[in-house]
Amino acid sequence: MERLSTFHFKNRLLTPIQYVKGVGPKLAKLFEKKGILTVEDALYFLPRCYEDRSHLKKISELKAGRKETSFGEILLSGVAFYQNKRKRVFEVVVGDGSGTITLKWFRGNERYLRERFKKGRQLIFSGEVRWFNYQREIHHPDVEIVDGDMEKDYLNFKRIVPIYSETEGLYQRTLRRLMKTILDGYADELSSPIPREIVERQDLINFSEAFRRVHFPPEGESIDALNLQRSDGHRRIIFDEFFFLELGMGLKKRGVALETGISFKTDGVLVQRLLNHLSFKLTRAQEMVLAEIKEDLEKPHPMNRLIQGDVGSGKTVVALLTCLYVVESGYQAAIMAPTEVLAEQHFLNLHRWLEPLGVKVALLTSSVKGSEKEDLYQRIGNGDVQLVIGTHAVIQEAVEFNRLGLAIIDEQHKFGVVQRGLLKKKGGNPDVLVMTATPIPRTLAMTIYGDLDVSLIDEMPPGRMPVETKVFPEPARAKVYRIVEEEVRKGRQAFIVYPLVEESEKLDLRDATRMADHLQKEVFPDFRIGLLHGRIKSDEKEAIMMEFKEGKIQILVATTVIEVGIDIPNASVMVVEHAERFGLSQLHQLRGRIGRGRYPSKCILLAQYRSSEEAKVRLRAMEKTTDGFKIAEEDLALRGPGEFFGIRQSGLPDFRVAHIIRDTPILIEARKEAFRVIREDPELVHPSHAGLKGILVKRWKGRMELATIG
């Protein structure tokens, strides 16, 4: 079968995993659960950690507060009860003649645990040792059942041993045996075309050797470096991933610089007329960013700029002024927002400012139907509408602009690079301005938006009041309601935010619809309560928001549709229900809806008993700081880059091994080397760069239009 697979698969790395000797269809299905379909997938399935089994400690030698590895026999196993029999814990008592230790599982499949940990079996266990009632114990340890003679089993003992992520039926010993087979049979097929001078300059080891050393570390490797994924092998593989990401970004950036764009005039009168009418002055940071944008607009190639600014820092005004430069030069502008509510908010705010200046603004969302939609398409097509504000509807095929000169994308992380490209195609290389209120740490911005120039609005407008944030447990609900009532009786207004629109059978969570009714009848009968969520029709939303803004509604019950773009200066208190269910950046966005007037404000995070440890860390971070960048760093560290954005960032190659935060120093070096290659050989025609194109195309898989190469 092995010979057959080699015959059929020209690229042996693409051999389906089931054709590897010792795998077959049954194990292949288990591998598939881990996302492993081919030999190459298996080689990139790196160990999640390592254990030093060159010398196993006796149980009596294990120290509390340290991660330890030891060996013993199961003396006893079963369920123990705690907290007046409310809490079930599965326990395994292990002994080796020198002492005993208890292994504990607070969650897991009890039947599976009973079956696996039978009295008399021998096992290796690893985890952090702690003391409880004068006894040593480990919670949720890594465990491996031992069969046979440890002295002769050199794959699983007497060395630093890799520990892989398991799935039921596919255990460590099986994984190690198969990984060894795959490495012996296929590792030599692995190669990387990164030029020799870069490899030498960066002191990188051989590519296939890196995989051998990461899967089965040789004698003398540092266990700490391996577990931190900082070994020479890890570094080589991570550098490779980052290099090809940044090479693609470099080509994209170069392509934009080579494109012929529009050179706009920036000496018109509309911007000054608007500035004269505004009730506030631009901050120094806003003025600096506007100056950078003006410089871009005047250049003969397209602007590609990201504006980062915390909630309430005034990005929208800068975007609006940019639109006026473009409109006054005889072109159209488009603003694309991720939700109808945000698009409507932008429309309501902007058309009131722009129409007195003679600028025609239109709103285009999926709610616009029939003849109204056809009429709007026609007005956009003939240039009658100068600024289009909308959702994804703006990039639909039927929408044709007359002279699109500027595309603005709000809350970029909700879209991705593909949508950015589609909006760009609506005009002859329009300038692109991307805005985000989710502060993105510099490293992540460099990676996700590596093809953009970055501007930062790092100053808040004067007069923003501090927001005090406090976490309350469920039993303090009555106290929370009293705080809301006190604020409303002072003439202020309140938001109460829920994660769901309607009651869910699957999730035991309070929902906005039911709670709005309960709050009105049972809790705040003296106040008028409004309800706002994404399923309400546009005109109703507008009416509700207008009534809230005018003070006719005192308490607005809402879902996260209020996360961005809503400005109620009189709102001084917000309650977030089930706060443990939200990400840090989302909580920070929600909190940004208050403190916008002249009153000190309170953000109350109401959390349930069952909050995970990670949720508790998130909520404590919210209490400690209102700095968006500190919160973003914390969020990123907790949840990782993929989760941080809420959705997978479309258009970027996936990282199999590299981690943007952990591997920042390697990312910076890889970017430096990749951009040097593009600078010295922009077409990648040099013989030493011959293999780069193929890998580049494979990694990016056409997800981003790269500059033409070769």
C-alpha cells in the first residue's frame, strides 16, 4: 500500500494519511478529527508539550508548586463527593512504594475515566503538584497507560518525549509510533526555498531537520525551550510561516504603490466650512492623522491607510473630512459598515452635517427594496449621490458607481481583505481608508494589515468623563437595579445589554425581549423602557434611537447592536448581563457608549456563578483599566489572534505553528527579510528566488490579489 501511495501521489507530502503504513481507514477517521488529512498535515501536527523521561522522579520526590512527571500503579479509582455531595470528582490514587498521590478530574466523561483507570494498571502522569489536606494531588494531569518494558521502549521513555493533542481512540503511544513512521518515510520531502543568505543571516537550521528535532528532540535539547516553543526547530518552522505571510504582504504593498491612482485636490472650501460649523475643535491627534491623509490623497497612487482609535476618539469626523476632499474633487465616496445599525447611525449623523453643504448622501442596506433600491442604484450610477453609506450591500454586483474615488471601511476586522478588494473594484483604483475602534497591538496590525500604512488617533476629545467599571455577582442584582434607578431619577439614562435577542432552549441566558418586558412591569414601572436589537426593522430602530436620544426613553434594553456608533451624552450607566459571555474588546466597545457627556459614568458587569477562570481574568482586566490598547493586548493574549477578531480574518494564510504574540521577535525578523527581498528583487526573477513564487501561491491560495510576479 505504501508503494501504491508513492506511485499515485507525485508530491508525496500530499499522500492521504490512511495510506501511511500502520494507519488505514479506521485511524485515518480519528486523524481527520484533528484536521490531519495528509502526510504534510501530520508533519505540521507538532507536540503541544514535552516531558523529560530520561529520569523519572519517585512520588516521594515530587515538589508542590512545580510541574512534575512520575510513574506508579493505580491503587484505587472512583468518584468522590465534595460540597455536601453537590460536586462529583473522579479520583485516581497512584503509588510507587515511596508514597502516594491523588489525580483528580473535575469534569470529563466518567464512564471513559472508569474504563481507562482500572486498579492495577501502571501509568506515567504529569502536571502541577499541589497540597490538599496534607496530601499531594494533581488536577487534570497528562496521563499515559504503560504496557510492556519501559527499559526497552526508547520511543516513549529514557528521553524527552513529545506529548500530542489526543482524541479518544488515538493515544500518545499510537501517535508517537505513527509520527516516527511518517518522519522516517517523508521528512526528507520537506524543503523551504528561503534563500541561503537569509538562512545563514538568521542562523536557521535545515528545514526537514527542524521537524525531526521538534517531534523527537535529540539528547541535550532544553526541555524549557521546547515547552516554550523556542527551540531551534520551532524557530525554523515559525520563521518559514511568517516569511511567506510577509512576502505576500510586501508584494501587495508594492502593487498598491505601483498602481496609478487619483491625485485629489485638497485646497477646497467644503472642509473649512464644515469645521466652522462643528461645535468642537479637532484634537491634535485628529489634525495629525488628517495631515497624513491629505498627503496620501495628493499622491498619484492609491491611499491604503488604517486609522486606529479608541472608542470615542473621533475617527468618524476624520473620515467625513476625507470624503469632503474627494467629493469636492468631483468624485464619489463610499462608507461600508458591518451592521445596518452602524450604517444607519453614520447616515443619521453625517447627512445632517453634509446636506447643508450641498453634498447628497444615501443609505444602502439590504432593507432597501424594490423600486426604491432601483432608483438608488440609478442615482449612484449617474453620480447624483456623492456619498453612499451602507453595509455589504455596497459591494453587490448590481451596484455601479459613476466615479468612486474613496472607499472607507469601518470596523475592518468584521470584514477581511477580500471585501476590501471587492469595494476597491467598484472604482478605478480608489483610495482606501480603513477604520477600527478595536485597538490592535502593533505586532498584530503589522501582520493583519501589513499592506496598509497605519495612523493612530491616540487622544480623546476634551470633556469625556471617566467610566468606573465594577463586576457584580448575580446575588447583587437588586443592588445593581438600585444604582440604575438612582441614575435615572437624577435625569440620566441607562443601557441594559443582553447577549441574546430571544430566549434560547440551548443556552441558560437571560434574553433582551423577555427581560425588557420583565423590567418594565416588575422592576422599573415608573420609567419608560425601550428595546433595540438587530431583528427590528430600520425605521423602527431609527424611531427608538431618536426617542432615546431625546430622553423619551429612560432605559434602553439592547443586544450588542449598540456596540458601535451610538452617541447618547445623557447616558451615564450601563449594565452588561452575562458579562462573562463577552470578549474583552467587545466589553470595551460597549462601555464606550457611556461617559460621552458631562456626567461621571458607571459600567456594571453582572456575571454568573459559573464563570470560567479565563472569564474572571477578563472581567478583572475591565475593572483595572479603560485603556483600549492594554485591553486589546490582554484580550489577544487570552484568546489568540483568530478569536480576537470575532471571525476568522478572511484572505490571510493560516498559521499552523506560529503565534503572533508569542513569536513577535521572529515575526519582526521575518518581515525585515521578506521586505528586503521585495525591495531588491520586486519581480522575484533572481535564480535564488526561483522557488519562492510556488510556495507563495500555495500559501495564499489566491485569497489576496498579489502584485503580478514573473
